Amino acid sequence: MFERDILTPTDVLRAAATHTKIRVAGRVMSRNGSDVILSDALSRLNAQLPRVQSIESGFLVVFDGTW
């Protein structure tokens, strides 16, 4: 279904050592404009959205981007 594996924030922090395109899924912990904190049970990941999306804290999301 997806061309890339879906990673969790923990997977990204362990594996992504170089700039690469990733797909990450997790729960939105907080949001301030285009800045989002995405989390799983073990870690948190900061993300910047290219434009404001209608997402709120608590939403489960999947983002494509570059790490």
C-alpha cells in the first residue's frame, strides 16, 4: 500500500542518521502553528508542517517528510 515503511518516532530517532525521505506515524502531543510534537510510547519527535493543517492534540497522524 505504501512505497515506504511507516516508522514510529522511536524508529526515526534510532535509524535515520542521514537526510532521507521518511514516513512517520504517531500521536500529536502538541501543536503551535506549523510546529508539531509527534510521539509514541517511548519518544517524541518535532516536526514542521509546510502549511497549517487542521490537526489537534491527540490526533493519530502519518507524515511524509525529510529527516
